[in-house]
Amino acid sequence: MGYTYYKFVVPPDAKNVFVDGRFSATGGSGNDIEVFVLNGDEFVNFQNGHPTPTYYNSGQVTQNSVSAALPGGGTYFLVLNNNFSLITPKAVEVSATLHYTY
């Protein structure tokens, strides 16, 4: 039911920026979740139900690795989306790390 997000800010002079990690979901009929990595504009569009490009989109899966190369400094969001499951809540474990150099 709904979605949860984690906001993270990359310094403006950062280079070689990427996010990686793993996630898994349990619960509901499909044991599934969607995970996205979005920038600020894309996140606003997602919140308003509009299609938007992503830096990472897992599709509906039970578990997977997160791996997203980001263009540089800015505000980004890691989103755990369960909007497709209107009745059933999920338990989700996620571990993600932001990497960059100067």
C-alpha cells in the first residue's frame, strides 16, 4: 500500500556517482515490490502518477540488486513502490550505498 522513499543529496562537484545494493520483499500474493532511483523532477512526476524516466527501475520482483549510475551532483530518491498492491502491505529489506569521488 503506497510507497516509501529515501532522499539523498550528492555534492555538486562529485564524479563517478553510483548507487548499489540489494532489496527483498515478502508479503502479499506476489512477494513483490518495485524499486526506483529518481532525480527530484522525476520524483515529483512519480508522486503525481505520471510516467517518468528513471536511473533504475526493478519492475515488480521479489528481490534484486540495485545498480544505478547517476550523472553527478543533485538530489535523488530511492523509492520502494507498492502502489500496484492496493490491499496488501509488504515487508521490504533494503541496503544501498552511495559512491562518488571528487
